[in-house]
Amino acid sequence: MANVIYCGKGKESKYGMRLRICLDDIPQEHTSEFKGKRYATLNVGTLREIDQKGNTHSVSVDTWKPQAQAQQAQQAQQKNTSDDLPF
């Protein structure tokens, strides 16, 4: 599992969730650009316990990247040519 990159925290209130995110904590390799605007995919998780500042949620950068199609094809081929019997 990759290291988690935390970039903020948030509080839930009767008006909704309020998140504070540090954009400088998001590495360039985890952002994308579309029509001149930068985007990042973030994960929001519930904290087990409320912290000292009353935060109820944490925000982290989604670092998941799909495998290349060549790697997926190679893995599928290896599964099909295996001598191991499933029973």
C-alpha cells in the first residue's frame, strides 16, 4: 500500500461539511489539467475520534493509478498458462 498524502481536515456541521485543504501538499504528479484548469482527486474519511480542534474528517490525495494495459494483458496471459489446477 502506498503512503497516504494528507492535505487537510474538515468539520461536519448542521450546514454541511466544511473542508480546509492545503493545495501545496498535493504533488504535481497527482494533479491533472483540463481546459486550463488543474484538478486533483481527493478522499474524505471520517476520523475515529474528534481531534482537539473539533475536526471530524480527514482529506487525503487519491494516489491510485490504473495499471498499463500491457501489464494487465501480461497478467491475464500468465493466469491462463499456469500449470496449477484450481481444484
